[in-house]
Amino acid sequence: MADEIATTRSGGDAPRLALRSISKSYPGVLALQDVSFTIAPGEVHALLGANGAGKSTLVKILSGAIKRDSGEIVFDGEPMNAASPHDAADRGIACLYQEPALVPSLSVEQNIFLGRELQIGWGVIDLAAQKRRAHDILQQVAPRLDPSGPVHALRTSERQLVALAKALLSDSKLVIMDEPSASMTDAEIEFLFETIRRLRQGGKSIIYITHRLDEVMAVTDSLTVLRDGRHVVTAPTASIARDRLVEMIAGAHIDPFERPARAANSKQLLAVKNLTRDGVFSDISFEVRAGEIVGLAGLVGAGRSEIVRAIFGADPADAGSVSYPKGDVSVSSPAQAVAAGVAMIPEDRKTQAVVPAMTVAENIILSSADHCSIRPFGIVRRAAAREIVSRNVRRFNIRPSGCEDRRIDTLSGGNQQKAVLARAIESGADVLILDEPTAGVDVGAKAEIHRHVENLAASGKGILLISSETEELLTLADRILVIHEGRLIREIEGHSTNALELTQSVLGEYGRKVADAD
């Protein structure tokens, strides 16, 4: 567009990274076209854009995962053509992906040092030195993590912190962070920001990919916006107003979302009584009513996801009971939970939500195949299935156009999430559990998802929402349940609180000064 800024940050230092006219296409899709910008040493540069804008493609090119079709990359004054991720890492480029590539069966410490083990000699690993070094690195980014603990037991946000610790171990000159804070709490994000500031002071350059504009304003020096594979703007962060930045990302004006007043509805859909899992959470009791959005707030590791997994039958509970929309039925598996009227979107989209080898269409109808099949033979009526898929692709604006028959793992994370939400809705469940539903989703898609959640509540569904974003909980939730160290410590009316009070509650600090004064 003619009125959009097209400047490049300049400075006295030679660029750490210079991209010149980078283009990449796939059959029927122009992923990147003529993208150019530079990053200086010690600069934190935000890479922004809606899902499908080309950010992931550009990162894959920089990290050596794929080759560009045309254009030039200059890194530290030398032309660069990384043949592989290993080659890019050897040149000084570290990449932290939104879904960290760690080995679940190994410990945190072993993952940090994987491929860079400290050796005494003759191939013997210096375990004591590794343990000390792992402890020192984790103190910078995740002091609560146990270096000897297995990675498979970690939450998604904790795995991100392990990946960051692994990157800190190397002597990288450029660190690419792809949605590092997507599922982090405010405290974890502050640790992340402190680490970024230390890296910047040490002359490291950082490409920071996020959909959270508060983070862009707080920690980045400059930014680049991509849209539909094309360069929109490169400029100092402070030079662009926030509302203008949103318009550049979305390509259109987005009206701010306002939470409507919601009338109370007396119909109870879900009742949790004294639910306990030894060592994880204890004595949890609450209810969800028709037309209500109930938020679960808490630090990562507080037990929020573990509570909803027990409700959904994914993990066992040691005590307590759950009354489901279909009645007091026994639920010991997710399939039984769906039959009882509860559907769930898990936090870990990659391993628990999508089936990567299936198409978008197949993923959408997974929970509703019975609705479009000929009983008792189980033969799917293709016309009915196509109608379900087409309706949801239109409703959620799942892109790119004509994606129904593409493997879902070829779509951006945000578009995958839209398909997962469509599947949950098509299950016909009366209660939807949404665990970090907008993590890694762009500002436009987030507003869409918020409106879908509101519409679902308005239609009489009950929503149980986990979010690490304070603003999201304040925007959507009628009631907010605060989980701290495995216990429900407070219930707050969503319209009667603010970000400070909610943060104090999550940290277990609300009312502490008053108590101390007594």
C-alpha cells in the first residue's frame, strides 16, 4: 500500500544480518516475495505478521531447513547459504521453535548438552561439570526447573525455557525466537525478557516472533511486518503507533473486542467436587453453567492443565467426583468424556490436538464422523462431511484458500488451531475446555477466536478457559478461579477485578500486606 512505511533501520555498525530480495514459492503458493531488511549487532528485531504471512518460511530459510528460490543472505559480512540446520548453527544461528525439538526421554540437563557434551577426554562425559553448568544456565531462565527431571514431564512453556537454555549454551551471534512466550506466565516472561536484555548487551542479535504487541513494545528495538508473503514495513518499534501496527499486520482495521454483559443462567452443566490427584492438585470444587465462561488462572505448574485433564479423563484422579452434562457418568478416557458432553482443546497442539498426517478436512470431522455416517455400517456420507468441513473453513477463515485436502501440518500454527476449535465445536459437546486456545495466534485470529468463544457461550455452551494471558481472562471470563500450588485459592468475578489484582492472586500475594500488617 502506498501509505505504508518502507524504511530500514540504519546505524553505525555493519549489519549482523542482511536479507535482500528473498523469495520462496511452493506449488500454488507464493510464500515469500522480495523480502528485504537488516538487523544490527545487539538489536532485538520483531518479525510480525498474521498466520500464513511468511514468518515461518523465512525462519526455515535462515535456519537452513529449506532453501530460498532467490535473493541473498549476508551474515556477519559474508554471503550465507546454510545447507542444513546444523550448518546454520555452526555459523552462529540458533533457532528456538514454537514447539521445541527436544528428546522427551532425556533429562533437562541431557537435552541442554545434547551434541555438545562436556568431556573429560576419550569420550568420557564430565557429568559433574555438566550438572553445574546446567544449573547455572537454568538459574537465568527457569530457576524452578530440575536439571535431572525428564523433559516428557514438562509443560509446553517449560520446554520452551529448556530450549532457550540450550541456545544460551552455544556461542550464537543470532538467536531466532519463535513465539517463546506463547504459554508462559508473566513471571516466566519477565525471566525471558531479562535474558534477552543480557544477550543484547553482549552484542547478540535477536529475531523475536510474537503475536503479543505488549511484548513487541516492551523488548524490541525495531520490527518488520510481513503480510501474504510480502514486506510491509521495517522501522524502529517506537516510531509506529500500536493501532497502526495492528492494521499493518491484519491489512484492515480491527475493532477492539468488548466483553458484553452476560445474563446468569441457572442450568448447571459441569460440577467438580473435591477433585484430587495426589501430589498434583487437591480438593478442587467448582461448577460451570450454561452460557458462562469460567477462567482458570495460575502459574505454569500450578495444576490448571492437570485439573482439566482429569476432568476430561486423560489423567486419573485419586479422589472427588465430576458431574457431566449427560449426568453422573463414569469417565476414564477422553472418548468417554466426549460422550458425556465435554470436548477439549489441549495446550500442546502438535502432539495432543492435530493428527499431522491427516488433512485439514479429516482433522475437522474426527469428532463428528458419526454425525455424517450411515448407521450401523459406519460409512461416511461424503456430501455431509464436505458440508461440515466447508462450513467451518468459512466460519474460521482457515487459510490458505483450498486447504481442505492439504495435510494439516503444512498450515501455520494459528490455522491449525482454528481447525482444532472447529472440531471441538462439531463434537456437539455442551462444555468446551480450552487450554491456551490463542497461544501462537496472530492478533486478527485471536479476535476471531474470542468472538467464537463469546458466541458459543451466548448459544448456551459452558466454557472452561485456561489462559496465561491476564488480559484474555479479563476480557472473556465471567468468573476466574485462581489455582496456586495445586489448590483453588480464590474465585473472582471477571468484571470486578483488574490485571494487578489478578496477578497478585496468581502469585499468591493478594492480601498478603494486609495480613502482615495485622
